[in-house]
Amino acid sequence: MITNTFDVIVIGGGHAGAEAAAAAARFGARTALVTHKLSTIGEMSCNPAIGGLGKGHLVREVDALDGVMGRAADRGGIQFRMLNRSKGPAVRGPRTQADRQLYREAVQDILREYPNLTLIEDGVEDLIVEHDRVAGVIGQSGRSWRAGAVVVTTGTFLKGLIHIGEKRIPAGRVGEAPAIGLSDRLYGLGLTMGRLKTGTPARLRSSSIDWSGIEMQPADADPIPFSFLNDRITVPQIACGITWTSAEVHAVIGDNIHKSAVYSGAIAGRGPRYCPSIEDKVKRFADRDKHQVFLEPEGLPGSEYGDTVYPNGISTSLPEDVQEAFIRKIAGLERVEIQRFGYAIEYDYVDPRELTPDLAVKKLPGLYLAGQINGTTGYEEAAGQGLVAGLNAARFAAGNDPYILDRSRAYIGVMIDDLVTRGVSEPYRMFTSRAEYRLTLRADNADQRLTEEGVSAGVVGSKRREAFHVKRSSIDAARERLQSLTLTPNEARAQGIHVNQDGKRRNGLELMGYDAVDFAKLRAVWPELSDVTPQVAEQMEIEAQYAGYLDRQEADIVAFRRDEDMRMPADLDYRAIGGLSNEAKDKLSTVRPATLGQAARIEGMTPGAITAVLGYLKRAAKKSARG
Amino acid sequence: MARGPSDTIIALASGSGRAGVAVIRISGGGSAALLKGMTRLPTSGTGEAGGGVSRETSSTFPRPRHAVIRTLHDDQGGFLDEALVLWMPAPHSYTGEDVAELHVHGGPAVVEAVIGAALKTRLCRIAEPGEFTRRAFDAGRMDLTQAEAIGDLIDAETEGQRRQAGRLYQGEAARVFEGWRGLLVSAMAALEASIDFPDEADIPGEINLTALEPIEALAVDLEAALGDAGRLASVRDGFRIAILGPPNAGKSSLMNRLARREAAIVSPIPGTTRDVVEVRLVLAGYPVWVADTAGLREAADAIEAEGIRRALTRAEEADLRIWVSDASDVSRETSSTFREGDLRVLNKADLLNGDSPPLAGSEDVFVVSARTGAGLDPLERRLAQIVRDRLETDEAPLVTRARHRELVEEALAAIERGLEGARIGIGAELVSEDLRLAARALGRITGSIDAEDLLDRIFSQFCVGK
């Protein structure tokens, strides 16, 4: 009998791979992370920043499920900013720029803390497939390892091809060879695959930039950590610069646009609309005479990347000489030294409709995919998927049911549902506007939404569980106290709170629903509230502020879950359902939705088709009940 | 055979009763086999006319969408009828399935024999009411509003109803609903852009109240459409006229005159009509319900009192009130509830002996004799004119169904909440939430709602991306 060396093997050491390996390890699986270069585990290949709008939500959710990213960002973050600070709590997005070295080291340190996680340096060339399920991996070195489940997180490495002008270089990242064998294996499984592209700007030497005339954007004075386990940030904070392109810059780009890999037709893959190259911006928004460029240091002064600046906003695939020419026309960059040129990269992705909502490949049991291979972009999107894929691979190897997050529970659930239901036509990025239950799914309450669930799913460790239980009891206690403390309209007026003189007593939470009343005001009325911590007080304020909306949304969620609870059998023969158009049958057969709700979200699905499916399911249920 | 949504179904598609032609419709996967059997073609092989053989003969399967003459037989080979046969293979048919239409001679016996023979093959079953349309909808051949309109078209008895249903079917209403939803999505795009791309130079940072101006206008449109809904309900459900007046003024006689039949018992005993009696007629192409009510007076007993209460309720609900009084005795008139726009009928003109009653000659006062029919023509003409004036319009009817009305009301409530919120300065995410709920409600009318719409709108309007 052959015994498995590992329960779970994770291929790749990027942000998806790190989370997948850590999640499998937290579940208790004997886990291996195999990557071609151990030193690049946790590398930030592109923008040196974590979080943002929607993305910050993902990081908080990963953290609530005891993941790596939030903790690493707190150790590596050098410019914390709460985006949308002036707007409502649901749409605030924590973000930080990160020192690439500090961040990478933090990820590697955290991974080394898991005793049941082995890090192996080898490029994976192929999968071992036995009895129609995955059984391990084969390395380029010729070694092989057996496992109950495998998670593939190869990012842009699957047949990666870099474009700079007319130059094409097969690579997963600059200077790193692409993965060819693994890609062929996936094609061999009959998976629908495609090409996507993304791009990165040149890197600039900080000391060659004329910072004197450049507007600076400082970090927040009171940086708020990503991780629910941290209450402060100790890393020194820096500022970043903001400069602008000009008509002169656009002229250089416009004159040379035919040399861009994107415009010469050399690139087949589709790029993201929300992260356009500077060529795209100049061409598509020809009426704009300037575009913003953020100058983001990649490290603390004096550190490994301290002299490197990431110019956010000018990603490009123009030839080197043109890059240099247009960059040097940008204010402050007249004498800039380019450390590395920008490029576009094309890579294979697997149509995520090949996956179930636990990120398992439908056609090969035991195989899980996460990150850019599923058509997403962004570290945070990768991390969220990595956690779900790693956990489910471990659960699969141990014979447990999948753990699935739906759209009403988490941004991670929104993202995965979008992917497996609708597929992608461009690299998928999270936005808060993708989440229909946005007011409920906030960055500030990710732990209240997910940590307890994570405990039962087996992905949350004891330290976090205990910390969360403490926080939850203090929130519950504060809520109860606020509900029991009341004022009459006259008493309220005496405290300077103006409410309708309707004789109704209002409790603390109701009073905080008034614009002028915050927790500090209540503390002035009831001094016994002074022992409530600022975090808990903030939660109470948010609950009060959103009160009516959250109730309406809750009703919405109940209706949503009704359809989500209607499970669709995995072997359902859609051809046998009458009253379905061939188009609907094709779409349903491709996606094989897990629930009726998911079926309804498939693009182009008509209410009539869903009614027909529902009718069929109900008749089938009746038949089997009669048995 | 067991009933299922994938069965082949058959039904008489035209009206029942004697007619020149009756149309029998068959839909489903078994249509071809059934048609072959009934036209005595071999059931194996394609049997279809080959591309090279263009000549249509009675031994070939009909070409798609070409009318051909075929003899229909029962399973014993007996002659049923000679029929015009149309073959419309999936997906290009009404239901999206294989459809055959048999245009047979219109006698009930022929229809019964043909359908009976078809059922005997066990290849099909009788369609349930509305099942053809249901299948068309399920196959995505039409959206919800169109499917509903088909029902209305089939049910249309009057010209007004037909025109209204026709507009709905042509998707005019759907286009308007989609247009409304489009306005919401545009406004949301501006709000969402300020939320999701706060660092972008291209995007204003704060709630842009001008982005909400089209929504203010939309709220007015929705309100108007809902107000209009009363008129449209009248087109669908009938214009309501109540006949009111003191006992024994001849209300029932007048109604019978209008209805040209004895719908209400007419008697000289005051208080004969104790409940509301209604007749339906068509005036100016619109359905009209005329209600005869109990005479209004101090009631003699509890039953009559109840009748009077109902009469007053009906008067309240009516689109038009006709007050009838005895021309020879106008003093008994209960004019306290007379309103602007009501009609006044002075009945029993035949008893006047040529005297002119008071008020005669004023506009909207009609001197008639329900007994002899004198003076009724001007009254009917005036009624038809009122019905036409109130119901007819060139505008597209929009909110005609209770389901639509509820969703439009839901959308309007959400929009008003959002606009009020924006005025008092609540967060963009809350305004956007209300607009999202409104867009979702409108999307439900036609059955579409999509978050991708929003992102498409944002990316086409703004240059975003660092």
C-alpha cells in the first residue's frame, strides 16, 4: 500500500499559495508548499500595497479566518491609510503600502510557525493522477510527492509571456521561468482555458527623483491595523508622492503607440479595464490632458527596496526607449534613472466555471485552484481564494464536506460566486459595488461575521478564537446595556439631544441613530459606559447608524438564503428538464450550479428558465419522497 | 400519460364553436412523429423534403414554415379532414419547441375527431390553459411583460384592451421599465465611482447631487405612471358607472335600457333593488360596468339599510355617477352627494304631459323615459364620449398589472427614501443602497438585474486605474 507523504500539497508561493498552505496546516493537514524558489514566497510582484476598497474587506475576512495576509501587512505596512474615511463605515477600505522585504519576511516567518507545514523548493512539472483523482505532484528535479489533495496557485506562471515593445520573453515574472508542463496537464484534463494579460510599470530609483516640487500624501496619523489581533502599528510610516502626466507625455506615447505590445496586436489576452496601461488611458480618454501618477516607495529608507519607487498609474508595454522618453517628461522625473522597465504579461487561466464554490476542479477530484489561475487579479483576491481552496483541500483529504461561503456572508463568497457562476472576461478585481449586501459585509465586522464560522470549519486557531470570544462578549454586553439605558424626550432635551416630544422612551442605540449623537455623547449622559473600549463603541455607533438599512438588508438576505438552500444535485441532467431553451441547458450544464440561487445568477438566465428548474426539482423531490 | 413540462401538447388554438377554420396547435418533441403518423408518412428517417427535391408532394414532410395541404387520418387510416399544415421546428416557433399547426374545417365534430385521434396515439396530451405561452416564456422567447401581455391579448374583448395589450406585447412597456432602470444605474455609477475609486483624479469625491437630478425626475414619472394606473386598470377591468337616486325613480329601468336586457328586476315597489346589480356593456370600444343600486332613502329595514350602504360605497368607487330622479317629482332628489362631473337623468318624461322639468336644458342633464326609450340616444352618446375621453390616450400604458404596480410602488418608495437621504446628507453608500433596491424592483418586472451593468457604466464614464 502506498502511503501519502502529505494530505495537501500547494503548488506556488504567492499570496494564494501562502494562504492555502497556512489554511490547510491550520486545519491540521500534513501540508507541503512546493515552489521553484523559497526566497520569493510572499513576493509582491507588482504594486507594493495591500488592501483598498473591497480589497481591504477581503484582507479583513482572511484575517477573521485566521489567515496570513492581515498579520503580514501589519508587520510590513509603511503607509497605512483608511480610504473613504469620511464616508460610511461599510465603504471604508483599509490600505497600506508595504515594504516588500518586510512583507515577504513576515509571510515566510508566519508560514514557518506551522509545525505541520513543509516548504519544498522545486518547480512542479506535472500532477500524479490515479483512478481519476489527483494523487500528488512531480517536480522538475525528478522527485515526486504523494498527497490526498493538491492546490494549484501558479499566478502568471502558466505559459507566462512577457511583452516589452516587440520583445517577447517566456517568463512567469521578470527573470523567472514560466510553467509549461503544468499548463499542458490542465489542457489535457479538458479544462476550458484562456489567456489574460496584466501589466506593470517601470521601477524608478528614488534618489534620482526631484521630490522638491512633488505633492506628498502622508500616512494616517493613527494607523488602523488590518489584523483583529493587533491593536497598533509599530512600523515607521512614510509618505508617497503624487505627480501628473502632461500633454507632452501623451504626445510621446501617442506617437509611439503602434510599438506597444497591446496595440500592435501581439497580445491576445484581455487586460483589466480598471487598471489600464498608460497607452490605454491616452487612447481611450483622449480628452484628458493629464493623468495622476502616485510615486510609491517600495521600502523604508535604507532598506533593500528603500531606493525603489513604484510609479502607480503608468503601467506599459512600450519599448524601453519610449518608456524612458515619456517617463522623463513627467514632472519630477526629468532625470530619473529606471531600474527595471515596465512590461505586459500574458498567461493562461482556467475558466473558473470549471470549479465548484469550494474551488475544486469538477473534472478532477482532489484538485483545487486559487488566485490568478482562476482569472483574478490582486494579492487580496488571491489570498481569499487561497484560504478557501487550502481549507477545502484539507477537508477533502480528511473526508469532510466542503466549506462554502455564500454572497451574504463575505466578500470572499461574492468573489467566488461571481467567478464560478459567471466566469471572467477580464482579470477580476473586487469592488465594494459587487457586494449586494455591502452594508452588512463591512471590513469592521469581518470577525463577527466569520471567526465563529471559521472555528467550526476548523480553520481558526485557539489564540484567535479566544481573542474573538472576549471581544464578542464585550460587544454583546455593551449592546444589552445600551438597550436598557433609556431617556424620555424631556430627559434627552435636558442633555441637549433633540428628539420628537412624543413621550416615548428611547434607548441608547436608538439615540445614537440621531446625527448629533455618538458614543461619546452617551458616555456623557451615562458615565457607567466609560469602560467600553473604543472598538466596541465604534461597533455600537455603526449598528445604530445603519439600523433601518440593516433590517431591510437582513430581510433581503433571508430571501436570498431560501434560494441558496435549494441544492442542485451535482449529477442533474439539464437535458431532461422540459421547458428549458437549449441555450439555458448549455449554460446550466457548463456551470453546474450548486444551488438554485447560483443558477439564477448565471448570465442570461431568464426567470422562466429558473421556474422550470425549480418545478423539476420539486417534482423530483416529491417523487423521491414517495420513493 | 403522465403530465410533465416536456410532454408534447395539443389544443385547439382558435375559438371553440362553429367557424370556417379551426387551428389546432401541437408543441413538443413528439410533434414531428405525430404529424407523420397523422399524414401517413413513414415515422422513421427524416422524411423531410431534401434540398434538391424542391417539389412539395403529399408524400413529403412539410418544409419549415411553408403552408401545405395534407389529408389527416386516424390510426385506422380513416379520413379525418383535409387540412392546411404548418411545420415550425425548434427553436424558431412560438414555444421554442417543434410546433405543428393544423388548420382544419371549423366544425366542432372535426376538431374533436382530429384531437381525439392525436390523443389516441399517446404521443401527446391536451395542453393545460396557458401552457403554450408558459413554454414560450420558459424558452426565453419573451420576457415576463410580454408573456403577461399575451394573456391580455387573448382575453381582449374590446378594442381598447386589444390596443393596450398590443403595446405591452410589443415590449413598449418593457422598454420604459428598462429605461427607468437605466437612469438608476447611471446615477448609481456616479455614486459608486466616488465610493470605489476615491483616489482617482477623474472622480468627484463627494455625493454629486446633480447626478441625482434625473432621479428626481424619475420619481415624478413613476408617480405619474402609478396615477395613470387607475385609468389603465379601467381599460383592463372596465369603466365603472353607478346609477344612484331615490327609490322608484326608475334606476333599474334605466340600466335595463342601457343593457338592453332585463338584468335587474323592475317593479313599481320602492326599495325593490336591495343589493347592487351590475351589467357589462361596451361603450366606445371599452368595457363598462353599470351598477344599479338600492334607492337612497331612510331605510325601512336592516336589509335595505345594508343595500343603501353598499350603494353609497359603490358610488364612491365609481368612475362616473348617474343621478336618476323622477322628472315629475324632483323634490325627492338626494342631491347632497352630487358632484362636479356627475350626470343627472330626469326619468319618466312620458308622465310629464309636455311640461318642461326644472334644470332641463342644462349641460349633463338628460330628460329621458326609460319606459319608452325617449331621450336615451343623447345620454348614450354622452356616456360613450365620457368613457372615451377618460380612457383613451396615445401614451403607452405602463403599469397595468397588480404585480407591476407593486414593484413600481416599491421602487418609488426606495427612490424617495434615497433622495430624502441625499438631501439631509446621509452617506453615498446609503443613497446607493436605496437606488439599488429601486433598480432591483424595476428589474424584477422584466426579469433582469445585473451588478456588471454598473461597473460597465463606471468604466465607460470615468478613466480609473492607478
